[in-house]
Amino acid sequence: MKDFAITAQRNIDRATHQLHALERYAERRDQLLGTLDLGSLEPTQLCRIFGEDEEISEALAWGQLYIAHLAQMEALGLSLSTQIPLAA
């Protein structure tokens, strides 16, 4: 599976872009897997497919949490910057 590196981003816009790219990848992958006859695949192939499905689901969940975290940190930074007077 391609590494979308959502949590490597420190910018909320870039992290959101990476999350959307992963969501599009997951949708296209699901469409492709829907066309396959999974019964004709070998157990090792099925194991790899289902393992990658789990990795994608986990990356999507963590990505959403990470973006929420970045948003909270950004809001906290704005809040603090308006409360602390600037040194002259």
C-alpha cells in the first residue's frame, strides 16, 4: 500500500489533502476489489488484501483524529496569541 503520510504533515491543509487522497484511493480500491472473484484467489493473496484493508481503515481513522488534533492546536495557538500581549 502507498504511504500517504498523513501524520507526517504539520500543516492542516496538507494533512487534509493527504487524507482525501487516501479516501479516494480506498474508494477506487474497493471498486476494483468488487470486480474480482475473491474465491479464485489463493489464501496468501486474500490475507494480503484483507491486511491492507485493515491498514487503510486504520490510516483513515488516525488521519481523521490527527486532523482534528491539528485543528485544536491551531485554535489553541490563535487563542493564546490573542491573550498574550506582544513584547515591544
